[in-house]
Amino acid sequence: MKRRSFVKKSALVSGGLLLAGNSFAKTSFAQQKKIKVTILHTNDTHSNIEPLPANHSKFPNMGGISKRFEVIRAIRQEQEHVLLLDAGDIFQGTPYFNKYKGTLEMKLMSELGYDAATMGNHDFDAGLGGFFMASEHAKFPFLCANYDFSNTILKDKTKPYTIFKKGKYSIGVFGIGIELDGLVPASKFEQTIYLNPIKVANEVASFLKKEGCDVVICLSHLGFEYQTDKVSDRILAAQTSNIDIILGGHTHTFIEKPTEVNNSEGKPVLINQVGWGGLHLGRIDIEISTEKTLFRKQQHVKVI
């Protein structure tokens, strides 16, 4: 495959308002050699169903499921091809989780039309049985490529990857989770086997490319970066190939604009993360051509 040239357009949504990025004119993609796909994403929403309180020191009245719903609905009305993804830690953080143990979050995400999500460490807080019961209300798959649930109640409940068709193009999405031992009580993840995230990511991304995916997206709950050699999104990008975009979580990082890191073959990987609490909605618009070229245009974003 020829070295790709990238043109990307990215934006964040905060408090129900689009902060950056102009809309593309809606045209008939059937008459073009390329299509545009709008990727929307969240991470670490932590059971924040309602906006933060008016007296919050940093984000008064910001966030909330209803605002996110309105923004997503408006984008879907404007764009033909949309994917809505989440990078984990859906659970824990408000009394809604304490009372409903994640079922409310799953129902609401289903109403918002999420296409896929991965699991974060806090999604184990109700134990594997609790996650099993809550996820019965999810109308979207959970993607966990490096958690082996074969000896647990979650066997066959998650998938390593899924492939979405947008027009005549294919977008592969897979999930990578953080090491649970030492972060989550053993009683919560039981016989879950943790697999090396870099090895698994390389294997799955290579497989998806061989299956004909034009774009490969990793939903990661590893964290953006650390001061140590702990595996992060930046390290994952640098030590793998065939991944085009990493949508991350765990470190609650408000990235002002998506970061590019060259992979093991010297090709750029786009990394993005949108903080926590559902305060922002990540948006990346990509154009895919008949020559399988992914165009991206980066735009600086200010968070208000």
C-alpha cells in the first residue's frame, strides 16, 4: 500500500455546543470517488447522567446526556456516515451508578445510538456479574481484544473487534484495555486473563487490514501517556502498525488537538482523548478515497 497522505478535520463538543470545525457541504457520495465518515467519541463518562452542578469550580452546568443527545442528533442529520464510539469507564462516579449498577448508563447509551465501546477498569466495579447484567441492556457490542474472558461469565459476551461498512468502505474497530491486577480488586475480574496489549493490537490490526479494512480504529483504555515506560496510547502507537486512529481514555486527558505519533513503520497514527464526565464529544472527520487513501486535516481546538 502506498504511503498515505493525511488530511483530517477534528473538533470537540462541549456543553452541547460545537466548539470547532466547519461542516462539510452534504453531497451525493454516490457520485464521488470518496466518502466522508464522521467519528464521534467519548471516554470516562463515569455515570454523569446530568450536567455538573452550577457551583462546580471548573465546569458549571456542563455535560449531561441530554445535551450530548442533541448534539449527536444534529450531527447525524447533517452527515450521512457517522460512527459513535466510547473508550471505557462508563461506570462509577455518581449516585446513579450506586443505585442502578450500570443499567441506566447502558440504556441511555443505547438510546444515543452508540455503535461500540470498550471496557475501562471502572467497568469492573460491579464485578463481572454486575457488568453482565448491565450489558444486557446495551444495544451495541463491547470490544475487548486483550481481555480473555473464556473462564468467566463474560465468555462470548464481548468481541475483540467489529467491522462497520460505510458506503463501499470498511472500518475496523477493536478494543484494548489496561492491566487490571493492582488496579482492580481480583474479586472483581476473577479469572480474566490479561494479554499483552502491544502484541494483541499488532495482531488484530494486521488481521483487520488483511480483511480489507480501509481504516482501523483502536478504542484504548491504556491512558494517553506516563512519566514511566508503562504502556500508553503514545507507546501503543509507536510500537504497532496498521492502526490509523487511537481513541483513548483512563487518564482523563483533555487533548486540545489530536496528537500524531509515527508508528513502527514511520506512518502517522492519530491519538485523541476528550477528558472525562461527558463534558466533551470528540469529533474526527475522515475522507476515504477509492485508492484507500485516508485524508485528514488537523484543526486547533480551544476548550471553553
